Amino acid sequence: MPVDLNALLENWRAHFPDALALWSKFTRLREPIWCTSDDDAARQGLTESFAMIRLNDHSIVINLKEIAQKNLEDYALEILAHEIGHHVYCPADLTDNARMLARMRWALPTKEYHAAFIGNLYTDLFINNRLQRDKSLRIADVYLALERAQGKNAQTPRMWTFYMRIYEILWSIEKGKLARGKIDNQLEGDAYLGARLIRSYAREWLDGSGRFAALCLPYLQEDDAAAMQKWMRVWRDTQNAGAGGFPDGLTAIEAGEQEGAIHPAMDAELSGVDAQEGNQGNAGNPRESAAPIINTGQRREPFEYGALLKQLGINLDDHEIAVRYYKEAASRYLVKFPTREIPQATDPLPEGLETWNVGAPLENFDVVSSVMYSPHIIPGLTTLERVYGTSEGSLPEKQPLDLDLYVDSSGSMPNPQVNVSYPALAGAIIALSALRVGARVQATLWSGAKQFLKTDGFVRDEKEILKILTGYIGGGTAFPLHVLRDTYAERKPNARPVHILIISDNGVTTMYEKDEKGEDGKIIARNALEQARGGGTMALNLFANWEQYEPLLVDAKNSGWEIFPVSTLDELVAFAKAFSQIKYGV
């Protein structure tokens, strides 16, 4: 019989307050977005399941047409309470969702692309267990109805049999009622471990995520990925939960992230097998017996960072991802925001009179001046107040140096969009520090002859600058002499001083070759330093005792350039932090 979608909508809408109250009487979420057609659902990003959540705006989307087709009309309270649980319990917000997926990726070697799918199943376990056991909702019946909707001839993936067996153990349901596939000893043991994990980590679900992913790995390797995804897509209600948002804190590898990616059988609290050697006193609690976790400050590679964002449902191109990566990675090294210095106080200078009106501070009313102006006191017409100015203070005005930044992007440098590029990171630290104190930045990325990218002069557009710094050319090596030459030939004498900074290796010596006009590079570099009036620095990746092998750099040093050699590229970060403090710090 066809279902009246309008009546279904009113029925489900009436159940929403009760679904909220199941979690807490203080729970507040806006009403779900109700879709009565597949086109409506697609516009909201709901294409495969009958329900979904969005973490960026805390929305729930329900496709009522799909609900009717799958005969789920009678389960309004169960389904709505489940979707609410994703917002108030797990993952709850975009950052914790990202942290969970990061942990799971370590536990899924070669199957990292399944992390979002496994994360969806994992969070569903916590929510459904609470609703079925504590709130007596009919979650098991929802799974039975969905299985019937799959059809009798559908081949059950082994991963799904394992997953359903966990629910049977958690809810003390007869074996085989939910788990319809073959259940051997291995699967039975894994399911018991999974159920124990859900019970043990109910309050610390994030810590158990890597363990659950490790438990699922053999089943992901055994099943056909395409068939499994097709079977389970109807349950994917967090598939694009991160769309429209953007979490912070993902560039660094979090403490405990890698260490928690272990099989539950290796967790004494879950396996029930006490440690026999050396830790008998703490054998029952691995969190006490384990060695303390130290945050090593490791960075995630940009390609890993991008893969994690895409699994959250955040679709950006690789260059945009790199811009966000280096901005976040640089943020911890930036100079502090400047505080405004107030000139020394001086005596106030009377500057004249103006009309005082009702509503202005009474203490500003100048009675004597008003009476002298007119014996008839009429507020707003003959009432006056004195205006005061101040003399200039004795502290001089501080002007930040503009920054002219040249970053090497030749073949000897890493691609910032794939691996961590310390030249790009150092450039980002210094450029963002300069912007923070009010300076302007010209950024130039260079490689071989006529291979360069640059900003449109000196700008204060953070995104434009980072877009240049995170680009990649990967060609030969030829310093862009024409950019250096033209920048200072066209710069006005009264413009603010500029500091010229070059980040490279010994390839910077191409700066002393001739330009396309035949002009000597030494002359161009010397004129640039004179016109810039703010000095010049070269941060270069060089061998020890570089002075013996690089006479051109020795000449540059004698000509006024400050040379800062680094033995490894990651030392550029320490240089960038120190340079920013010296040039742009307090």
C-alpha cells in the first residue's frame, strides 16, 4: 500500500521531542530536515542511506520516502534517537570524529580508505547498545527490517556477520538471529572481544577506536570491498558528516594515536589474559601498566592529512589542503600579536568649544563658557562643552619591515602537497609572523629559468601568500634575477624598508649569474640590498665548512648578506622561529 508521506512526516515530527528526551531532558537540537523525495535528499547530500548527520551545523537529515520503501515507518523513535546519539555521544563533533579516524588509519594498513566506514560501524555500536539495553528501544528489529529490505538472495559479507554477532552478544540475543552468515570459532572469539571492547570503552570510546579497527582488519581483507560497501551503504549515516566544516589540530600526530592501534587480544583488560612477566601488580589495567605515552611532536605528512580530510567528507583540492596544512603547522611558531604602545601622557590641549546636548555626559557641560556665550541657557542651543586634544608623545612610531621572500622549489626540494616541505613551512612561519604585525609580503617560488610563481607585489592576503608557498615547480635551478631587479627598480624611495629573505641550498649561487639582459647578478643583488634598506638574509641547506667550497656565498656574506647555514632542512623551522622573533617579535 502506498504511504502518505505527509502523515508520516507529522508522525515522525511528533516523536522528535521524545527522542531528544531519551538522551537528556536538557538535550537541544533543531528539528531534522525532512525530505519527501530523493531529489530533496540529494540536495542535502543524502544519497545512499535513509538518514544522515552533519557535524558542522548539527543537522539531522531524514529521507521519508526511503523510510517508507524500507518499511521503517514504525521505528521513528529508534531512528531519530540513533541520529541524535551521533551528535550528543559519539562522535559528537567534527574534531573527535577526525581524531577517531586518525587512530583507525594506523590500525588498517593497506585498508586505510575503509576508516570512515569502520568509524561509522564503531560509533553505531555504542549508540545502539545504550538505546537497546538502557532505553529498551527496538534497535534489533530495525536491523531485521533492513536485512529483509536487502532481499533473500543477497550474499551476506563475513564482516557483516561478525558485526551482527557482536550485537547478539551485547544484547543476549539468540545466536544467528541477526548474524546470518557462517560463524566459526575465529569469528566467535573476535565477536566476544568486540562486545567486551564496547562495554569497556563506553566512557572512553575514542581510546578504543584503534583497537576496534585492528579487530576488523582481517574481515576487510577477506571480503570483496565493492560488495561489502554495497551491502552496508544503507547504514552509512556519518559518511559525509564533515562536509562544510574544517577541524583544527590534525597536522600533528596526537599522543596515543599510534600506540592505541593494537589488536584487542593484546589489551589485557579486554582479552582477560593477565600479563605474567614484570607487571603482575597492574596486569588487570593496561592503562596503568603500559609505559607512559610521550608526545613526540611528529607531524602528519600532507598527503595523509589530505586523505583524512577527504574521509571526513571535506572535499578540497590538494593545493587548498596544503594551504590549510602549512597554516596550521606554522601557527605554533608565530610571534605574538603586537600590543599597541601608548605615547607618554602630556597635558591636555584645549582646542575650542562645541555644542553640549542632553544625553552627553554632564561633567562635560562647561557652565562658565555657556553663560558667557548666552545668558539664556537652552540645552542643545546655547550649552557648550570644551574640546581637548593632546600633544604628540615622545615614543617614536614603529614600522614593521616588509618582507620579500624567495623560496626554492627546484627538483632538490620536496613537494609541499605530498610530503612535509621545511622550506615551505619556514616561509609560512615568517610570512604569517610578518602579516601579524602589519607588514606586507611579496612571496616568490622559483626553480629553473622562467619557472617562477609570485604574489602580485607586496600584499597582505594570507591565502594568496600561502598559495604561492605551497606550490611546486620541481624543475632546474636558476634564481629569478628579473624579479629581484624589477622589484627594487620600481619601488618608490619613500616606501617602507624591506628585508629580503632567500630560503634555498647552494643553488642560490645562480643569483650571481647574468640575467636575461646580460646584467651581472652581483650588481643586481647589491642594488637590491641598497634599495630595500632593510637588510638581506639567506637560510641555506649547506654542508659543514661551506666557506671552503662556496666562494660565491662568501662573497655574498662580505657584500652584506647574512648567511644562516642549516645542515638539515628541518632545522629551517628553528631558524624561522628565531628569525621571526628578531625581526617581528616584541
